[in-house]
Amino acid sequence: MRVACPLCGARDSREFTPVGGAELLARPAPEAGAEAWDDYLHNRVNACGPSRELWYHGAGCASWLVVERDTASHEVLGVTLAREVAR
């Protein structure tokens, strides 16, 4: 599978580490309370089909990326630098 890094161009997926859903970027405020933090830390969506995931390009530019990918076909639909994604 190839991933089109916005900084490095098309690269082999083995250069990247998938971390989880892109909802990880929406971190609760420190004072949000135990229920919000429990949900953030432990509950994850595991849907079949299009998803937004947070990936780290450790063997390249060391950027955090939001990869839009179809989990059924593994087709990469788009890649954006995480810092450019609205939270």
C-alpha cells in the first residue's frame, strides 16, 4: 500500500505507524471530568468503510498525518498534515 505524504510524496506504508482514529486530535480539556477522559482514552470506533486515522511518518519526515482510508479495501482516499486539520 502506498501513502501520499504531503511532504515526502508517495511512500510505502511500512514507513508509517497508524496510531488510531483521528478523533484523538479532539482531546478533552483538562477540567472536562472523568467521564470525558474515560471516553477519550478507552472508547474507539471500529467501523468498516471510510475512516479518518492518525498516522506517524517515523521513517520519513516525522510528521503526524490524518489518513482517510477505507478499512474494507485499504484504499487510501486522502492524506493531510494533522496540524492542518480542524479539530
